[in-house]
Amino acid sequence: MATQTKRSRFLQQAATHLILVVFALISIFPIWQVLNISLRPGNQLLSTSLELLPANATFQNYVKLFAERDFLVWLGNSAFVSLTVTLSGVVFASMAGYGFSRFRFVGKRAGLLSLLTTQMFPGTMLLLPMYIMLIRLGLINSYLGIVIVYSATALPFCIWTMKGYYDTIPVSLEEAARIDGCTHFSAFYRIILPLAAPALVITALFSFMSAWSEYIVAAQILQDTDLWTLPIGLKSFEASMSTEWGLYGAASIIVMIPVVILFLALSRWLVSGLTLGSVKG
Amino acid sequence: MNTDRTKSFIAFLVVPSFLLLAAVVFYPFFYNLMLAFGNMNLAKMRDWQFIGLRQFIKIFTEPSQPDFYEVFVRTIIWTVVNVTFHVTLGVFLALLLNQKIKGKAIYRTLLILPWAIPQYIVALTWRGMFNYEYGSINLILTKYLGMPAVEWLRSPTEAFLACIITNVWLGFPFMMVVALGALQSIPHELYEAAEIDGASWWKQFRNITIPLIRPVMIPAITLGIVWTFNNLNIVWLVSNGGEPSDKTHILVSFVYKAAFNFYSFSYAAALSLVIFLILFVFSMIFMRQSKATEAAY
């Protein structure tokens, strides 16, 4: 009897590992593909073999990317846009989320509902009017336009996340601070904000990712190649009849690595930040 | 009720965000509303007029290329298939990860990867993998599984299936992470008590796990449905703008094409509004319905 349950437990464990390994492989597969393509020498780009690493693996695509293409310009543009969006996202969301979590005021319910409603807007509903307005204002090729659009589109979700997290922090903490003579602002800034670090991290991550990975809006607003962000640049490798797979692969790996590392490093907070937000939301 | 000081603090907290949102979200929303009742296109940028409901009548009654109802049905299929897979795979993997097993952290990390990669890279990479001659999907099918190669990107059904496969791949980690968080918050004693009472695995799953992860999953699923319904990136980039011959469009990619390839601004604005209303009504009903069933537990 005892050996039988032991055996069935072993089988169960083995099956669990098997399934997890299969899914892990499926998750890695496309990344391995991109890496593989990026390392292929020029004459093997259209190879039909499925080796782990290509024969004669080389970094020439990476070198070419920096030496012959505007990749550095795109990288700089994307970094600038994404960091600006992140900074404004964290500042605005941490403040507004706190307001919604702690105070009662006229229009609070309507405000929260309208934030939720923005999540249902199809992208085109904001993009099209913005596009027409930017044409009329002559701002079609500008960072200002795109930074504002990105900040605002990520903001509602970030405010909800922050609000949800603040809701889990006991109000008694500020009340104690207020009795000790703290102002509203210093109670918020010195006591609550540090406790909300996990949610701040999530907010920063989402703002950054949304700007770093956005193609659809950028493709319409940034038409001048000097202003291109990474997504438009990478798509351009694939745009013409002959796709430059090697360059595309190399660029993808470089673009992907920082966000993947960031994402995985923060994944511990991802679970708590997101679920607490949605439980209390 | 609030003192003046508190009032100005609240204003300090909330007003900046709402000014930003007013400029970039609410103002365009109303502008879009106005456009939807007009006849603006590239030729009539400045001298457009209000023409009432004519754009909406056009959407619902006039034949279009591609057909509105066909695209609508495809969008429903797209959303249902994707979200079903996201939730089942997500919850299933979360259940596996919630056991005591070796290498849990590594598995979790690897399984989150599809979520971590920028969507447009996912889309373009999968598009490459679906290439008929050189794509790895066909190579695996023909070399290792002995199946015939599939014309992924050149025939409508297969191209749409390619979009779905890509989107399923990229969407399950979100549900997995949410489900895992919910599972971890279930007190262990509940399962121990059920074990003592002799409840089977299935009974425990139905009567403990599902009801307890429900309050977390319902908002996540609602969000998932809305995001999937509106996911322009994947369809646009995997099928390269609705290819072949506009047979893979979902509603948002259809609007995007009408707006930025054909410059039918008012028509696109009206269609955007229709999409928004569909989602708005759906979310209200869905959330209310699930609140009602939640109360029944």
C-alpha cells in the first residue's frame, strides 16, 4: 500500500516535470530561433536545417547593425521616449492612485469608472483623432506628441494598480503620522510611498514596456527616419520584398535582452503587485 | 467635510493625471464621436460636414471589402479561442507550479518569457517561423513529424490560425501569473480538511480551488477579453495587414486599414465607436453576471 502511493507520487511528479519541460521548450523556441538567425553568416540566412547553433556562427550581423545602419539612433530614440514615459507614469500614477485610495471627493466614482472605460477603447479610437489633430497642428513628426500619447494610454492601468495596492496599506499608518504632526504630503511621501515600492516597480515596468514595444502609433506619427524608434526600425528590415533576417535577428536580440532581464528580475513583484491590485480593485 | 488644506492636497494628487487624460484620452474620444457623425476623409480634411447616422448605416447595411459581419464573426472566434486557451493553459500550468516540485523557480521564469518579449518582435518572429520554405514550423512538420508542409501565410484559414497560435503563445503567461497568485493565497488547511473528508482531487478543484480563485480570475478574464478583442499588433504584423486579400482581419485591424490605408476618417471613427460600444456593453453584462453568481456561492 505504502509503496504503491509512493510509486504513484513518483509518476505524478514525473508527469508534472514532463509537461513543464514541454511548455518551457515551447516558450523558449522562438527566442532560440531569433538567436540562431542572428548568428548565421550571410550565405546561410535561408537555411533549412534546425541545428542548435548554426555552423560557422558569427557576430557579423551585430557588427553590421551598428556600423552600417541607424540602429544606435533608434536605440537612443527609444530609450529617451521610454524613460520619459516611465518617469511621468510613475509620478502621475503614484499620486493619482493615492488620491483615489485615501480620499473622498466629488467625481471620484465617475473618475474611477472613466479610467476603467478607457481600457475598452480600441487603439484607433484615440489614434485617429490624435493623428488628425497632430497633422493640423503640424506636430506629426515630434517626440512631444508620442511621449504624451504613450504616457496617457498607459496611465489608467497604472493608476488602478497603484490604487489597488494603496488600498492594502492600513490607513492607521498615516493617521499616526498625522497625529505626530506630519503634513498630508509628508505622510504620503515618507511613509506610504516606500511601502508601495512593489506597485511602483510594476507601474514603472509597464510604462517602460508599453513605450519600448509600441509599433502601431509610432508607425503613423514618426515618419522621419531620424526620429524612428526601435519597433519601426526593426519592422523596416522586414518591410521590403527581401527580408534582412540576419539584421532583424540581431536587432531583436539586443532589443529583447534588457526588457526580458528586467521583467524576469521583477517577476517576483509582478505576482503580488498585480493580484493585490485586482483583488481589491 | 474636507478641510481646505485636504482639498488642495487632493487636487495636487489627482488633477495632473486628469489634465493629461483630458488632453489625450477624453478630448480625442469626443473628437472621434464628432467625426463618426461626419464625412471626413483625406479629400475633405477641413470642409467636412455632419451627415448624421449615415456612416453607421453604411457600416451595417452597405457591402464592404472585407464584409463587416464576416469580420465581426471572426473577431468573436478570435477572442473566444484565444481567451479560452489563455485561461485553461494558464490555470493548468499554475496548478502544476503550485505543487512542491524541484526547479519551480526555473520553470516559472521560463514560462513567463513569452509575456516578457515585446509583442511586435513576437509577431514578426512567428511570421518568419511560419514561412513556407524556411520557417521552422514547416521544417518541424515535414522533417520530424512526416506531415506535409502547410501554406501558413498564403491561405486565409491557415493565416488566421497562425495569428491565433502566435497570440495563444504570448497570452498564457499573464493568466498563469494571475492564477498562481490566487492559488498561493488559498489556505492549505482547506485542502487538508477536504483530504480528511475523503474528497477526490476533482471535488477539491471544483469546490475549493475554483470558487477561491474566481474573484481574482474574473477581472483578469474581463481584461483579457477586452485586450484580445482590441489586439491590433498580432493580427496586423503576423498577417501583414490582413493578407491574404483582407481575409484575416479582426475589427480593429479593419478600422486601422480604413483609417490609415484608405483615409476614410469618418467611417473609421464610426467603426471605432461601434467596437467600443460592443466592448462596453459586454463588460457591463459580464461583470454584473459574474457578480450575481459570486453572490450565489
